[in-house]
Amino acid sequence: MATIPTITIPGMAPAAAPTPEAQPTRPPKVAKPADKRGWWWGTGRRKTAVARVRMKPSSNPTFVVIGATGKKKTIDEYFSEVRDRNDCVAAFKAANMEGKFEVVAQCHGGGKMGQSQAIRLGIARALRDYDPACEGALRQAGFLTRDSREVERKKYGQAGARRRFQFSKR
């Protein structure tokens, strides 16, 4: 194996290898303060559903969902599917903070499944602002990433987004 010759230029010092101390370090993340009433906020979106979530630490945890009608319902009354109820509290389970918060989620648009996943994203964002130490667990579970998949629009001259009308030769 051939060695590469080093060239020294008179008057210039050789370049030193970067030391670990010279590497820039990221400053530790600091928790964002709550609003003046003690709530942490997070907005979640999925498909066409939008959820505005607010939460604060509480000794008697409650989970209230306000739908498009404006009525306050518990999570069990609002979501009939177990899958959707589990989606809503999944961020708390990933961060090991179950049963420690009072949560109020206001939803509109989309269906129940999209709303439950929007609530999950809103809770994860609010938890990240409350305690930045749990961001790693939330990100590893995929709860801080917005699912950007949307329904493809219907095109003119077609039966749907991709479906064509039936072809007839004669």
C-alpha cells in the first residue's frame, strides 16, 4: 500500500485533528412555561382532523373531548372504538405519565380515527413542552411526527381519484 507524502509549507503550522472539546454541543432543552392558567398546549393534525389539546398536572386526572357540536364528553363516551381510545392515551404510556394530567381536547373535521390520532400528536407535543426529557421516548414511538398522508382529490372525467369509468369499445 502506497503512502501519501505530506507537504510542509514553510511558515504554516500543520493542521491539527479536531478534538472532542472543539465539537459544538447542543444546549440542554428547557421546558416551556405554561400559560397564565397553568395549561400546556399542543395542536395535532391527521388527514382533515384538527385537535387542539391542553393539559395540566392534576391529582384527579380527567380526559374531556369537545366535538364539533360543542358538548363535553369523556373519552369513553366520545370514542366508541377501543383502538381510538388507546390512540389518545398512547403518548402518556410512552412517556410513563399515565393518570397525571387533566386533558381537554377540542376536535373538528375528519372522522373518529383521524381525530384520535390528531389528539395523540397534540398530547405528544404538549408533553414535549412540559418535559423535554421525554422527547426521545415520544419520538422513538413515532408520536411527534405528523402523518402527512391525505386523500387524493377526484379528477374530472374520472369516477374517482384514480378509478376510470368503464371502457366500452362500441
